[in-house]
Amino acid sequence: MIWQTDAFVLATGFDDAANRDIGLWMRDDKNAAPAATDSLLLVRPDIAMKQRDAEVRTPTDPLTTPRQSIPRPCHRLPGQTSHSRPASTG
């Protein structure tokens, strides 16, 4: 039996607004399966795997996000433009 084609994935809920399953659990997951309740959902493996793959490649993932330069703070005095120099004090 191959679970990706012959079994299912468990979900603890569904977010209608985001059109996404909540609390997905697949057979290969290290954590325990969710408790069997009246609200436990059965999800087709292909749909769950597609969602899980999308979650793994989120924009905040440091492995998939290209490095961006961090803006340096601006240390200008009031009234000073980027091309002007501070007035000499002596």
C-alpha cells in the first residue's frame, strides 16, 4: 500500500476564507496524529501535499528568500539634504 495513492491525510479543520486545511497530518510526520473527533477531516493526499509544499516555500523562508540589502538608518540633521554637509563649528 502506498499512502500517497491508497490512503489519506488528516486535518483538524478547514479555513474557508483561505481555502486551506488546518493542522495537516501525514503518515511521515514525526508528531502524533491528531485525536479522533467529530471535526477531524480526511484530505486527499495530492491536495494535502500541494498545500504542504506551498507552506514550505513561504516568502519568509531563509532558504528560498533572496538576500536583500538592509536599509541603513539616515543620520541627517533637520534641514540637511543628502548632498549638504553639516555646518562647520569652528
